[in-house]
Amino acid sequence: MSPIILAVFFPFAFALIVPILFKVLRRIHTGWFVLAVPILLFGYFIRFYPIDGPEDIVVQSAAWIPRLDIEFAIVLDSLSLLFALLITGMGCLVVLYSIFYLSKEREALHNFYVYLLLFMGSMLGAVLSDHMLALYTFWELTSISSFLLIAYWYQRRNSRYGALKSLLITMTGGFAMLLGMLMLRAATGTYSIRETIALADTLGEHPLFLPAMALILLGAFAKSAQFPFHIWLPDAMEAPTPISAYLHSATMVKAGIYLVARLTPIFGGHPEWSWSIVIVGLLTLLWGSFTAIRQVDLKAMLAFSTVSQLGLIMSLLGIGSMALTPDMAHGQAVLLSGAVAAALFHLVNHSIFKGCLFMVIGILDHELGTRDIRRLGGLAAVMPVSFTLAVIGAFSMAGLPPFGGFLSKEMFFTGMLDAYRTLEGWTMLLPAVAWLASVLTFVYCMILVFRVFTGPKPEELPDKPPHEAPIGMLISPSVLAAAVVLLFFAPNILSGTILEPSMRAILPQTAEAADGFHVHIAPWHGFTAEVGMTAGVVLIGAYLYRRRRWLERVRDFVPWRWTLNRLFDWTLAGMERISLKFTRFYMTGFTGHYFAYIFGFLILLAGGALIALQALRFDFSDLSPILPYEYALGGSVVASAVYMLFARSRIASIIALSAIGFLVALFFIIFRAPDLALTQFVVETISTALFLLCFVFWPKLKEEDGRLPFRVTRLLISVGVGAVMTLIGLAAIAPRPFESIARFFENSYELAGARNIVNAILVDFRGFDTMLEIVVLFMAGLGVYSLIRFGREGRKDG
Amino acid sequence: MRFTDVILQTATKVIVFIILTFALQMLFSGHHNPGGGFVGGLVTASAIILLMLAYDSRTVRDVLPVHFRRLGAFGILIAVLTGCSAMLAGSPFLDQVFSHAELPLVGEVELASAILFDIGVFFTVIGTTMTIISAISEDE
């Protein structure tokens, strides 16, 4: 195993010992142990920084399912490194923060950290995998861990609802993505993303190309909460705040963005790809920022703000991907590629300032017991540090200097303006929508800061008296706030080392033509249109904030009430109703019906296979004569069977059934199968005892339903089963159409050191079967146990 | 329901030990002669059932304070661990090995890892059968 693959599996392995640590070392918060994982991984990945040229890209792989051409192929290039550092770096801060956020006495910390580590490992795997199916597996694992983390407080109804919703939406998207990847594989013959990129030039003509693109985009949009799939993200806010900061703003929701960036070299030159991303991204941006204004729950406001910021990054990637259009002039392509730099830079910025904001709101929630802005106010005096952190985070999000968000917001405007200048058509709309959404973003950022921290104290006071958070909770957001400021003054520490190489990974063709990218981020370029737009955002935004009563009237006018959520709930309820109806149709609760299904399928499958495989060949020439006592045994079996059919009491038919079993065991003895005979005897003894035990619970034998069709059906099924079984038995002695494998087992003594072939087959040759069989047996036993034990209690409730 | 059948109880006291001995013999000789973990487990279970029939399930539980569900799980654990130990040696999962050893008084004896696996099967079968039987018999 190569070291990077071990690094990916390290969180999974550590997750195994977390419950033990939690149980044994109760006095120490489990988070302190878990903190080691992201720190070590961050330290490991930072050593690769920077991955500048193609010679630095690390490629490693290990076989997984070689027969299906599935492997853990790891490619660590600059784009993957950017995400790996985000995942592990944010992971350190979030785990540190969670130590103070979650009480070690009251919370089920082992669950929390196991899920968190599961997420960390699968997210790392997703951004490092080059093999599409491995990527898909890790991608779905992140959905599952997100589901578990949202439902962490599963006693709450809303948590369960939010968890299920996020799982259903992201998994549906993930499944679409899987289909798209399989289509790509059908077109190219490879699962490797790198090899597919190499084939990208000729791929466009393939008939499966556009469907594959649409399906993969669906997966990316669902994961990154793009309109109209964004509805899962606000409900995901039921998760503990460290999780909202980590999964639902910094890392997991960026997986869709990662996928779009990663696959841009394949799809980028096609207008369908670029425009669907741009349109969906801008729509999400506008809708998210508009919806965020009306939220009164701070976390819901941040959730919609995350939705809108993800839309922003998406739309920039869409603009940037147009640089790959084949007949694009060289200068224009370079101009458009600037949007990719903006997207990556904003991605980093967003993770940092949104993480900071989430942590501040977590502090408010934790210390005051509420995050409803109607119940908060005037907190700046009592919580000065939190206030400062909130100002830094929110002003960065609003795009104000001197914070990192200002730079990326300017670059966003530049990208949209460049698109307007370069492309024809209705492209004037791009900067217009971008500007409008930025105004709305500015407004909710101001609400976030000034409604909560300034103004009069509310009449309806929060549950606890306001006070500043403990120092431990302030460390992580302070680090992030410092990074926000640092990124304003020294943005170019990123540009040369990670932005340019990552852009080369996203736009390889343009990079080749332009001899690399040169990103230089500066706060001031003179009086450009971007400065004008920012000034407009601040002026109009401030005006709208002052007049927000008017804004409130507008939002009350819009027919809200969550129409998309309604649609989701309605669809879900409808599907449940239909499947319930369908299940009720055949799950009648009558054992007789179930036997009819089982035996019906037996006749169809076994009988059908006999005919389809042309196995109905009989040959009675080579048989030994039937001896008198064999006749006697056979006659006894038949007599017992007939007696069982007509027995009037149940106990008589049980005894007749056992008699058949013992007589069959005698047959085994005659035909010299001691192992079988032995087993048959014991099984028969035990099952007779079992039957007699169950006897007490059975109802009395009733007169059968006398209707003719009912009886005919039963007759047909029983005769059919008997006939099929007889035919199988007769066909088995006919000369075989294929070579017998019995010879292999005959030298069991040399192969397995066993003179008993049956035993050698059970424990050695087919040992895996036996192991699974005993597992199934035990499961069935537990099933019987719990049905009897708890089924009765359940009936008491119902 | 408690009934006393002196003849059955007296006979059971002797027969149960014969059956249990036979079960162990089948378990360990299964490699070369008819038998094995599955049959051995079933025979052991039938001995316990006989005890339950002759006395009652509460008495049997006092005499044999075994947690049958745990016994079954323990059996699966043994079977899986034998399989995994083969992997530690670099062989495929569940690859069995055997060798011959010379023991004092007994003579040459074959030592096979398959017997460990069979013991796992043995415990699982006892655990499962007894879980089912006692669940049904103790149901009020």
C-alpha cells in the first residue's frame, strides 16, 4: 500500500478505536485524541505543497477488485491538494472547536467522532481518487456520514427529517452521477479520469456524451446544493454547529464544485456544459441571497448564504470553462480563464469566512440558548470578541476591504464583466445578476452583524444571561478571522503556489496555449468598473438595510411557504403511499399466500431452467436393480405422505412428517452416505421437538376453504412442485452435458489432509460458503428470538 | 408446566453424557470420519433439548448457565478469525493448513487449522439452535 492511500484510510482506522477511547478514558474529552488525526494528515499533505509542475503530481494505486478493473487510484495534483488541505485544515479547527462545543458528560461523543472521521476519510478519498467508481464510492460515503451527523441528535424530529432529506437528494444525485460515469466508461473504455481527459478531443461526437454530461451535472448540483436541489441544505442545519461549519459550508458541499472543476477538461469546451453551470449557478446565487434576507434563524440565514455563495463559485467555473471552446481567440480564452482563478480563490475565502461565521453563531447558540435574531440584540458590549469575529467574517462575505472576501468579490465582478465583453448575446445579464445578488448579500451580512450585536437589548431576553464564550471556543474562529485578514494583505501566497497549478489542472488546453497562467491578485487596479460596482453595492445595500421594513414588505408579498419543499414532501409522501399500496397487494399476512409465491417461483425457475438448459434428458439404461427393502422403504415414505395429507389432527401430521424424515435418513444409509444420514437424523429429531414446542401456539386445524378455484390453484402448485422435483431427480442421473467436478474432491487427503470428503468440502474447499451459512443461520436464530421476544411486546403497544 | 417422569429423568442423567461424549467425538474426528462441527453442534443441542424435556427449561438454565446468543456470536468470531489468521500468513482468506505431529503415548496426530474453524461452526450451531428453542419454550 502506498502512503497516500494509507493516509486516506487512516481516519477510518482511527474511527475503529474511538469508541474504545470514549469508554475507557471517560475523563478526557474524546476530541483531544481525534484532534491528532487531522493534524497529522494536514502535516502530511502540506509536505507536498506546492505541486507546481506535472513532475510533482503524485500517482499511486492499489488493486481493489482487479477482475472488474476497479482500483484505488490516487492522483494528487494541485487541485486535489487544495481540497485535501481544506479538509484537513478545517478539520483541525472544527475538531478543536467541537471539544468545547460538545459536553463530554452529556453527549454521545463516540458516535460524533466516528461519523466525523468517517466523513474525513471519505472526503479525502473523493478528492484524491482518479478512478471514477472509487470516487463515486467515497462520494456516497460522504453523503452517508453527513446523514449520520445531521441526525446526531436523532431524538429530534427535525434532525431526522433533515438527515433523510439530505440523504435522499444527494444520493439521487449521486446515483445519476454514477450512471453518467458508466456512460463515460462505455464511450472511452476507461474509468480513469486522467485517461478520459486525454481522450476528451474525440469524445464530443459520441452519442452518450451529452447524457453523461447531464447526469454528472445533476450529481454535482445536488451535492453542492444548487437550485432547485438546494432545499436539503437549510434542513441540514439541524446538525451540531461544528458539523454545519465543516460539512455544510467548508467541505462536503464543495464536492460538487470539485467534480465540476475536475471534469471541466472533459466537458469544458461545450456550450451545454458551460451555460447550464452559469445559469444554474447565477440562479442559485440570486435565489439564495434573496431567501437569506428573510431568515430569522441565524443558522438558516447562513445556510442560504452558503447556497448562494456556492452558486457564485459554480457560475465562475462555468464562465471559466468557456475558455476551452475550440475556436476561441487566444486572448479571450486567457481573459475568461481568470474566472477560474476567482472561483478557486473564492472557494478558499468562503470556507474560511463562513467557517468563522458558523463558529461565532455556534457560540451565540451555545452561550445564550437561542439563535433567533428577534430575540438577540446589543451583544457587542458583552461579547466583544465574538462581535469582532462576526464583523470580520460578515464583512468579508459582503465583499468589503480589508478582508479576503473583497478581493474575490472583485474578481467575481471582473469575471462576469469579462464574460459580458467577450461573449455575444444577452450577456449583459451576467454582471447585472451578479451585482444584484451582491447587494442582497451585503444586506443580509449587515443584518447578521448589526441586528445581533448592536441596537437595543430585546424585551424578550434569551434563556441565559449574555456573557463571552470560553477561550477554547474562540481559538478556532480567531484563527480563521486572522486568515481572512491575511488573505487580503498577502493573497499572492496562494496565487503562484496553488491557484495557477490548479488552473492548469482545470484548463489544461488553455494553459498549454498560453504557456501557463499568471495570477496576480491586487486590491487596487485604479478606477475600474469593478470598483464602481462595489461602491454601488455598498451604497444601495446600506440604503436597503436602512429601509429593510420596505424589503420585508416585498418578501411578504412573494408567495413563499416553501413551494419546493412542499413539492419534495408531497413527492415523498406520494411515493410512500404508492409503495405501501403495492406491498399490501401481495403481503397479505396469510402464510398460504406466501407459500404459493415461493412454490410458484420454484416451479417457474427450476422448471424453466430445466427446459431452457435442455437438461430434460433421461437415461435409465445403466441403473442397478431395486431391492425388496428399498421397495419397502419407498412404500413407507409414500404411505406416510398420504397419511399426512388426510390426517385429521395436527399432531398426527407432525408425526407422519417426522416419519418421512427418518425414512429418508434410512435411504441415506443404504446408499452409503453416513454424514448425510447422521445429519438428517439429528435434524429430524430436533425439528420434531421444535414442532411439538410450537404446537401449543398453533390454531386448530380448520376445515379448508371449499371454493373450487382456491382448491384448484393449490392442487396445481403442489402437483407442479412434485413434478419439477421428480424431473430434477431423474435428469440428475442422466449423462451429464458437462464435465463432473467430483474428481477434484476425491484427493481431499492430499489437498486438505482429510479422509472425510464431506468435511473437507465444508471446512476447506467451500469454507467461505460454510462461514456465510453459519452467519445466516445465526441471523435467522436472532430473528426468531427477537420476533418472539419483542414481537409480543410490540403487539402490546399496537 | 412441570411434570415429573422418574424413568425419563433417571435415564436422561446417563444418556445426556453419552450423547455429549458422542458429540465431542464427532466434532474432533470429523476430519477423517463421519461427523464434523455442524452435526456435533446439533447432537449437543439435542442433548440439551432432552434435558429440557425431562426436567424444565429453568432447571436447565440453572445447570447450564450459558448465554446461547453470545455462544453463537462467539462461534462466528472464531470462524472469521481462523479465516483472517490465514490472511496474516499471506494466504487467501480461510485457507486451511495441516501438519502432522508426534505426541507422546498417542502417536502421530494430525493438526489441522480446519478443526478450529469447525469448532466455530460447532458453537454457532449450538448457540443458534438453543436460542430458537429456548425462545419458543420460554415464551409465555
